[in-house]
Amino acid sequence: MAKKKKASSLRCPTCRTLVLAGEPDFPFCSDRCRVIDLGKWASGGYVISSKINDPEELENIAEAQSRKQFDPDDDDISSRER
């Protein structure tokens, strides 16, 4: 059985600087990078996606896509003949 190697260093997720595991701001290189990362989460820059399990919601998405694809009143000039 393979042993799991404990990470002794990683790259800072914000600036990609090498950070050792013993440093106080690990896995970030500094408090500044930690706050930048937090700001991205708070502003919606990062999202965790998940599957849509609600059948009604799936139907609504499919209906919207089919309307977009076959709508004759669509303002998309590339889809109309001139």
C-alpha cells in the first residue's frame, strides 16, 4: 500500500509563490493573498458547481434552450438571411 506524502510546500493560490508548510499564513504566502482570496469568494469570483437534481428545473432549462434555438423573433443577425 502506498504511503500518502504530506505536503511540505505548496504554491500560494493567489500569487503562486512557493510556501512552506510551517509558515504562519500557509497555504497563502501572506495575509494580503489570504484577503484577496477571501474577496474573490465573497464577490462570487469562485463558485462550487453541482448537478441540478430538480426535474422541474431541468425542464425549464431545456425549454429555454429550445426557445432560444428556434425563436423566429430572435435578434441574432447571423441567424437571419439578409
